[in-house]
Amino acid sequence: MLKEFRDFIMTGNVVDLAVAVILAGAVGLVVTGFTNDMIMPIVGHFAGGMDFADLKYVLDPAVIGPDGEVVEPENAVMWGKWVNSIINLIIVGFVLFMIVKAYGNVRKKKEEAPAPDPGPSEKDILLEIRDELRKK
């Protein structure tokens, strides 16, 4: 059973899937960083200098005691972070669309390549032999 498991793990498909999952995690971090650190400051600049990650709807404000400590934390709907997530999704979707489209174009070009000429068929060869024999 261990040998079967080892053979399963070492097949190309499983290794390729593992690499893809690890790479997807890294790409996710890059896209999140790109959105939060590059795109959202630009959007915030044109939206009056606001940071979308800080936008929220407060349901219950924080209760602060006389000593300045938070007795009850704030309860809020963090809709700005959700907007950031939607923008992340759109960027990832667009990048994946471009990758799949480029892959499809490359694959289509390979399929369109003409097949080499197979030469005369067996029937044509037999007909030529017959014609040669008739000439003699």
C-alpha cells in the first residue's frame, strides 16, 4: 500500500498540481499586495483621499472605560475590506483570462500546422504494381 501511495504521489499530475497550488498561493499574495499597496491608494486619491480598507459601518461603538481601556470592542461591518477583495478577484480573473487566452492561441497554432504528406497509400502502390505488370 505504501508503494502504491508513493507511485501515486510521484506521478506527474500530482506533482504538477502541488506546484500549481503553491504558485497560486504566491500569486495570491502578490495580487493582494498589488491591490492594497498600488491600486487602492490611487483609487483612494481620486475618491478624496480615503483608504477603502478603513471604510466601515459601525453597528455598536466601542465602549471605553474611565482608565482609557477598551471594555467592549467595536462591532462594525468592514465593507471597505470587502471592496478590496472584489478588486482582487477582478484582477486575478483578468490575469487568468489572459493566460488561458494566450494558451488557447498557442495551442490553436500547433493544431493548425499541416500534417506531413503520408505518401502514396497501399492501394495506390498496388495499382502501380499492377500497371507495371501489365506493361510487361
